[in-house]
Amino acid sequence: MLTGQVTVAGTTTYWCLTDAGTVPAQGAGLVRQPSDLSATTGAVEVRAAACDVAAPAPKGYDWHGACSRPATGTTFALTPAGGDAAAASGTAAADGRTVFGKLSPGTYQLAQTDASWCHAESDSVDANGNVVVAANVRTTVWIFDCTPGGG
């Protein structure tokens, strides 16, 4: 069951159980619209991981493969680029994720307020490293905290 706002997007194949057996039926695809997005707002999802490596890591280091331990409890602040006050702050959950939702489109600066990351990646940043928020889009930022010895 899909909860929340459900919209139609594209087509899909539904498998229907009939007296003649299971048959395919083409129909409208249903998509759950995340509550942190809208036609006028976007979101930033931070995925924080702890890495047992000293910074800087060796060239070619597999950040996503080697750093699977969530960095739980770490805190972040999101500020409009060029702004003085944080638009939002949040703490990473048990899975290492923090979501900043219902943000006005624009560019934002992300700061880790209780530590410093050793590596970061995103699917949407500008030339200055600001996180880009667009309407109806969730931007993902991967934060890697280097904690040699697992501390």
C-alpha cells in the first residue's frame, strides 16, 4: 500500500491473477510523492558514514564500499549560500541519514557542526561546492568521517 501523496507517472505492468492464470496488464504507474518535496520545494538528504581511514585516503579509495558504518548522532546545519543563519539543522539517525525537507530552491552550504568530514560527494553542487536545491528534487550528499581505528 502506498501512503501519502500518490501520483501517476509513466506506465507499468501489473500481473493479475485470473481464472485463466496470471496475465500481464499495462496501466498507469503509481508513484508515492515524498512529503518533503513539492512543485515549489526541494530537499537535501545527507548520508553520513564513518571510515576507518586516515585523511587523506589513498588515491582510488572506495569510499562507498569501504565506509558502510553509519555515522549516527552527528549533526549538520544547512544555510542558504551567502546567508548568516542556518535554515535548518539536524542529527543523523541510526542509519546515518538526515533529511532537510521543504526547502526553497537555491544554493545552500552544508556544515557538520560536531566534527569535520574528510571526504564529501553530492549529486548536485555548484562550482563553489554549494548544494543545489531544485523544486521537486531530493539532492543527496554523502559525508565520510575519517575515524582511524574505528573511533
